[in-house]
Amino acid sequence: MAINQRKAGSILSYVYIFLSNTVSLIYTPFFLSMLGQTEYGLIATANSITSYLSLLSMGIGGSYIRFNAKAKATGDKEKEYEVNGVFQTIYLAIAAITLVVGAILVLLSPYIFQAKYTENDLFKIKCIMICMVLQFAVTFIFNTTAMAIQAYEKFIFIRVCLLVACVLQPCVNIAALYLGGDAITISILSLIISIITYSIYYIYAKANIHLKFKFGSRNKELYKSIFVFSGFLFLNTITDQLTFSTDNIVLGIVCGPIMVAVYTVGSNFKNYFMAFSTSASGVFAPQINKIIADDCPQKELDDIFIRIGRIQFYIVTLILTGYIFFGKQFIRLWVGNSYDDAYIIGLMLMLSVYVPCFQNIGLEIQKAKNMHKARSIVYLLIAIVNVIITIPFSIWLKGIGAALATLICMFFGTVVFMNIYNYKKIGLDIPGFWKSIARILPGIIIPVITGIIIMLFIDINSYWTLLLAILAYCAVFFASVWFISMNKYEKELFTTPIKRIINKLRKKQYDAY
């Protein structure tokens, strides 16, 4: 059953990503046109500040699966309930702290942005921030529940909930905007939907995995182990915030809300890009923890690292090259010529996470082995450097400068350091990984040539011509890697489900006779 859940979860993950990105791409132009650049920039500005509240989680969430797996391995249900109770106690405390810190941030916000924002803008930012602070608190309260569902590999339920939410939120927002709503209204609706979603999570967990909490634990060793393990995951959280959220704050101070809006549009493409890879690695996290808990051979980890990495490489390379060839035309058709800088910003940010997107299984292996400390420290140092150089770069080149600073710093951290560390300390077969990736590259040549030809000789001036160009490119890409690059296992990922469907149809037809 767990294997079926894993496979179904992986499939639904990509369905969710495709649907959510499609919905977002359709929804964003309406959202921007009805809100306007300034109001969109206000939401992005408020989010850039409140997103720092995620630091209060202290990386605790990343440790739950590990401690839950250890408790389940003992077969002692009381131990499992104790782990749940300890995590829930910690998160209730974090939620309370969130409300206090959030209130302080709300009060300070007018003083941070007063130079480039009107009084009305500052009032709206405060209201939006209040909703976002409350949403963070709700998330923390229900975090243990969500993680427990993940640990029990109930991936189908999780993905179905996400699918419903990704359609519901834009529909509700558009309806509200048509009725005269504004950025504040959108923030309130987001809070309400978040509360409803997490309530459903809790009801499901109680009914299906019999979620229980044992409070009042005096197991100091358990608390200590959680915080020691999570401490370096906390550094990862700080790093991500410094790397990807500080840019909007700096640009808000230096350039104002319109440039924040442009940068956010470009940054969204990076988010879409990352989503296609991280969902797959998350599904395999419980399996990786089990392999390590069972003390299985290193070769099993190498096989997963290379096998999943290759699949992710196909996906992210298709998206990246497609964006290079068609991204500028798409943005112009999508949100207009005033967002031209968003193309370069998006490309730089996508390049900054390109290699991590097909190597992120390595991080799951590091966490499972409790060997993620060095990565956390190095990434934090690089993120600090990123913040320092972002300020002059933003003054010099505005949004493009901020993205360039991120690209330079991420290269040294995620490509240079991470590959050396995974090879020398984690024991992963990095040379074998890159040799395997290199064998894929010949299959990429024909699609790249095709993309260049389309870009040079076809005038893409409508959604229809853009769609035809993208479909043609995707078809050439798929055919090329199928015949030149894909191994037997990768081809079977496509052919096996098709064969099963055909066999079922044949069986039904046979039974009908």
C-alpha cells in the first residue's frame, strides 16, 4: 500500500504542479489587471516581511519524519504519541511567539517603507500583514498534523487537498475582486481558506491514522535531540529567507512597490521551476529514512540519487530551455511590455536553482544521515554575502542586479560546495551521477537547435502561435531524449501505465463478449 501511495503521490504531485502553474498563469493577468501593479506590489512587500516569521519554526518541521520513523521502528505506540505531543507542544509555543513578533513587525512596517510608500499604502500593508501573521500562527498550530499525514505516506490525500485549494483560492479571489475587493480582501480570504484546509487535515488524521498526542513529556533527551537535529535545518530556513526574501525588501526600500511587483513576477517562474523537482524528493523522504534506519548498503542511496536525479534533470531542463526560448514572448503576452525585466530576473533566478533542482534528493539523504550541518553553515555564510552584495547591485541594476547577486552566490554554494561535500563526506557517487547526466546531453542538442530556429524565424505574437511553438518544442524534446537519452527504466515509467490501461480496456472488451 505504501508503494502505491508513493507512486500515486508522485503522479499527483506533478498533476498538482501542472494544474497549479496553469491556474496561476491564467489567473495572474486578471489578478494584476484588477489589482494593479501598486497593490500587487503591496502584497509582495507585506509577504517579504512576514515570510521571516517562518524562521520561528527553527527547522523543527524537517526533523519530524526522522523522529516519527524512529518511534515507529520500536513498535511502541506510546512512544509515537509522545513524539507527537512534544512536537505539538513546541509548535503551540512557536504560534504564540509568532503572534507577538508579528505584532511588532506590523507596528514597525511604516518606518521601514515610509520613503517610497503613501500613507494609504502603509495602512494596507499593515492590514495585509496582520492576516499573514495569523495565517502563520494557524500553520504552526496544525504543522504536526500535516507532518504526521506525510510520515504515514498518505500522499494521495495531501495532493488532492492541494489540488482543490489551488483551484479554489484563485476562483474565490477573482470573485472577490469583481465584487470590489482589494489586496486586504485577498489576504482575509487566504486566511479563511488556510483555516478550513488545516481543519480538514486534522479531521482526516484523527480518522485515518488515529493521530494522538501525549502531552506533558519530561523526556529531556527527546527535546534536546529534536533541537540539536533541527538547529542546522533552522540555518537552512534562515538561508532561504536571506537568499530569496531579502531582495524584495531591499528593492522596496530602494525602488518602491512597482519594481517589487516586476521582481515578484520574475521570481514566480523560479518558484514554478523548483516545484517540479521538490515534490518528487519529498515523496521519497520516508523511503530514504527507512533505508538508512535499516542500515542498507550505500549503493541503494546512490541508485535513488542517480535515478531520481535523471528524471528531475529531464523535467527541469525542458522547463529551463523552454523558458529561454519562449519566456520573453510569454511574459509580454501575459502581463505586458512593462514587465520585460521580469524575463531576465526569472532566468537568473531559475539558473540559480537549476542544479539543486535535480540534486535535491542529496539533501534528503543528508538529513536522514544527520549530516546536514556543514551545508547549513556554508549556505548561511553565502546567504549573508548575498545580502551584502544585493544592496549595491540593486542600486546599480535594480531588480536584475538583485537576481544577479543571487545567481553568483548560489552557484558557489549549491554547485561547487554541495557536490564536493556530497562526494567527500556523504559518500554519494557524484562522479557517477554527472557521468549519468552527461549521457543525457546528446539528446538535448536537437531540441536546442529547434528552439533557436523557432526563436529566430517564427514571429510569436499571440497565445496560439506561442502554444503551437511550445508544443512543437516539447514534442521534439521528448522524441529526442526518448531515442537518444532515456534508459529502460525511464521508458518504462511512461510505457507501463499505458500498457496497464490498454490491458484493462482489452479485458473489459473481452469480458463484454
